[in-house]
Amino acid sequence: MFERIERVPGDAILGLIEAFKKDTNPQKVDLGVGVYRDDNGNTPVMRAVKEAETRLLKSETTKTYIGSHGAPAYGDAVLPLVLGADSPVLEADRASATQSPGGTGALRLAADFIAKQLPGKGIWVSDPTWPNHHGIFTAAGIELHKYPYVDADNRLDFDGMLAAIKKIPDGDVVVLHACCHNPTGFDLSAEQWQTVLDVVRERNLLPLIDFAYQGFGQGLDEDAYGVRLFAEQLDEVIITSSCSKNFGIYCERTGCLIAVAKDAEQKDNIRSQFAIVARENYSNPPAHGSAIVSEILHDAELSAMWRDELTEMRDRVNTLRRDFVEALKPYGLDKKYACVGEQRGMFSYTGLTPDQVERLRDEFGIYMVRSGRANVAGFSQQNLPYLARAIAVVNDVVIDD
């Protein structure tokens, strides 16, 4: 039977990884893979994480299952991180946490829940959005639609976004990025969040807020503005959160599916359905990552250490954004790429064309996604001059050597 199975193209980013490894250019730059990197190009283990693991190694007494909802201590730590320590939603017992294998796992749980409990409802994602959104939702059998997000000038198209959302059918699901929009880096302002909230309420839409990069934009609380606004103002919200990135524990796959309901009874009803969906997908989530997060967030010393480290990472990325624009100034391209300095998070929709991206790869060993999305964490003070000059070349700027 297997002889009828056809080979399909591999993941584009995985292909970039392989091509980058084979490239012999000593100045090659990897801007494709979406992980944080330090100035040496490494993805370090955070100091708070190492200390938490040391403590866990000494105190751990069992490797038994932690249940379909995951470790209770993890949920108790993540809910106030996402919704706020003094959240009226938590005070009213309106929110439930279900641990998942990364933010991706949380999205798949949400997709299966929607497909089963809200049959016939469509789901709307930004154009562009994280490519895996398409695969996850369509695999669950949900009809997927798009709303505009970036215009032809590579700017946030808020008017187009709003006009499209106003036409979404009653009761459909709209996916919103809480912060550090992937792949564009363009985020909504507080005023824009309020405007979207008004439309979502008027259209009776169910918001699904993807919160993968808390702390990488402006700060842990600042990045949660839209999430907390929606949770406090609406009766029903689904949130998919990830601790894989902001704790630097990518390989531990540590996420959370959060449901906000009208009251405690409805919350428990939804929570019971989440347990079934999780059971049908993978039964129990992995324990190590959630144990790390719980150990850190329940300990004042480790929590302070982690927050300081996350601030260092965020500040580095934001500084690199500004320095990138500054490095382009001698070539007269600083205004053309000024958007990179205004965006937030690790990703940037640079505005580079597919042809320019190919030239950067073939002529300079600079690798990024064909759409022009770059991982800003791949910038460094060492490679910025080389990167700026290469971008100038593919923009046909005459350079006097």
C-alpha cells in the first residue's frame, strides 16, 4: 500500500536550516529559524531555568502522569502571568488553564474543540499569519478565511483589517496575535485593540488570541494588554499561550490553552471538554517544562532573575532593530526600512522581495524566509555592517568601495 504514497515538499524553514549548514561562506547569516539568539548566535539556557532544573533534580520524586489538564501548579502560575495577578477574571473564577505541548499544541486543542463544539463556524486569520495556523485549523476540518493585515507599502493595514472583521459572519472565530505578530512584527495599539473589541462584541465573534511571545515586545504586562482587555470585557475568549519562548525552553514544548467563560459553571463545562480533546490527542502533556515554569514563577528569587533575563533579551532585540535601520543610513535606505525599527518581537516583515531574498542567499549567504520575514534575533553587532551592505546591493544602490 505504501507504494502509492507520494513525497511532499518539506517545510520551507527546515530547508533553510539545511541549506545554511551546507553554505561555506564564513560570513553567512541565519535569519530564518524563529528562535532567540545571543550575540554569538547561540540559543542559551537561561540562568533561572538552570537553577530551577537543579532544584527539581534534587526534589523530584516521581515520573508519573500529570493528567490531561497538566500540572495544577503550572496552571496556577500561568493564569496570573497571562491575565494579571489582580485580574477580575481570576477573582470571578472565569478562567481555566489546560497545559499543552507548546503553543502549537494549544492551538490544535482549540481547533479540535471549535470543530467539535461549534460545528459550521469558520475561522479567520490575518493575511499574512504564522503559516502553521493554516495547517492546524484546516486539519481540524474548520473552514479558514483571511482578513487583511499588511498593505502594499508594508505597513499595518488597520483600516482593511477592521473593514473585513466587520463583515465576518455572526459567531465565527477570529484569530488575533496578542503581540509580536508573526511574521510581520506589526502590533495593534491600545486604541486599535479597543476598536477591534467593539467590532468583535457587535458581530458576536469568538476571539482566539494567540499569545506566543509574551515579554518580547514591550514587557510582560504591556504585551498582555489586548488579552486582558478582551478577557475582562467579553464573556467568551480563547487564549493560546506559550512559555517555550519567553523561558527559552523550546525543546520542552510548554504551552497552555486558556478558556475565559461567562461564569464558573460555564468555565467548568468547557474545561471538561478540553480534557477530552487533550486525551484524544496525546493523553497527557510532558511534565518537565511546566515544572521549570512553576518552579520559577512560584519562587520570588527565581522569578526576579527570569524577568531580568527576559528584559535583557527584549532590550537586545529592540536595540538591534534600531541599529539595523541606522546601519542602512549611509546607503540612503533608512527610511525605506524604518518599519523594522517600529515593529515588535523577534520577527520583521522587512519588505524585501522574493527576488531580493534569493540574491541575499545566493550572493551573500544571508538566509531568510522567501516572504522577506527575518528573525531579528539573528542580527548582531558583528554582522550588521555586512547585512546592511548586502541589502544595499540587492536594492541596486551604487557603492563606492
